[in-house]
Amino acid sequence: MDEPAVSMFAQLDDQEEVPGYAPVCGLAVLGFVLSLLSGLAWLSPVMWTIPVLGVLVSVVSLRRIASQSPRLGGRKLAAWGLCLSLLAGGGAVAYEEGAKALTIAQGRHIAASWFDYLRRGEVERSHQLMLEPAERESRVNEIKDIYAESELRQEQLKAYLNTEPIGDLAREGDKAKVELKPLSDLYTTAMEEMVIDVYTVTIERDGKPQSQDYRVTVVRRVDARGKPLEWKIGSVGMEAPPTPPKG
């Protein structure tokens, strides 16, 4: 055997005998790599599995290193992997939940404005919120005059006021009570966002308060360029009363 080759193997044998040398745990390396990829979790909830795996692998590697110390190294690498995975994953979840809460709040604001317009007798403005943004009138301050001068708008408004609970709310005004139930659904697609809430409308009839639940859907679509449009009231539907239990 050549002398250089013999010398190389001799050096490797000497390294194995060096006191304090410990190989790095492979799971620590894997956990750190996953932590570097955890930033992808901000792109989509589907990617949340990456920081979750990063946390699990890093925790397992830390336990393995602790049980086999000092024969196994990589504790700092595993600790960094754990911290980075927690930060990236936790940040992605917080951002997603914050975005959902903001979207729901925006949708509820539109629904509350719609109810307020009806209860204040501003039926024209409430009707505008039912229309697509491109179909709305731009001169908001002159909205009553615009409706009075347009036969088409008058016909639309008449049909609009003949639906429940719109006509009742407009007639009762501030006497009608509207209460938001602690229920909310959010549906998102590439083309639109929908916030669905249930509101209890209470109106006095024959001196007795009568309540009915209505499901209000608020929609925001996007244009061809992907830019979000204004919110609109998509639909208002009567909720079926709960079925009484059979005796």
C-alpha cells in the first residue's frame, strides 16, 4: 500500500481516538433543515405540517442527545431547529387567524351598516349595499333624488321592500331590535370571500315581541386582476326555527 494512503488511514484512526469527539445527531440536522423550510408555512395552511414536523424532530433529537451524551452531539443545532420551527409555525398561524378575524369584522361591519340604514329609513342606501359595486350610484349624497327620478330604481326598491325582514325593518325603524348571534362562518375561494352570520330580529306585532333569525351573507369578490372589490350583501334568508324534541 502506498505511504500516503497508509498515512490517511492512520489519521482517521487517530481522530476516532480523540477524547471529546461526538458525532452530530442526524435528527438534529433534519430538524434544523425543516426549520429553515418552515417559512413556507406563511404561504398556505397546507404548509403548516413543515414547522410541526420540525418541532417534533427537534424535540426527539434533543431527547436522544440528552440520553446519549456525551457520545452524541448536536444539541445547539437541535435547539435552533426547535426555536425556528416554533417561531415560523406560530407566526404563520397567528397571521392566518388574524386575517380571518379581520375579514369577519369587515363583513360584519357591512351587515351592521345595512341594518342601520333600514332602521333609520335610509332604504335607498341599504338597497345599494345589495347591488354589485359596479351597479351602485356614485353620488351617495343625492341617492334619494336619484331613486325618485329613476323608474328602474323605484321598481327595484319596491321589490326590495316587499321581502322579509327588509320591509318590516324599514317600517318599524328604531323599534326593531337586531342582535348578532355568536356564530360566524367564513368561506374563501380564489374568486370571493363570504362571511355568514345569523341575526335575531325582534319586532312587536299586536303588542307582543316576535323574534325571527335571519342568515345574512356578505360577499366580497375579486376582479380579473385579483384585486378585491367592495363588500355587498349577498343574501338574507330566514332561518328555520329549531325542531322541538319529540315527546
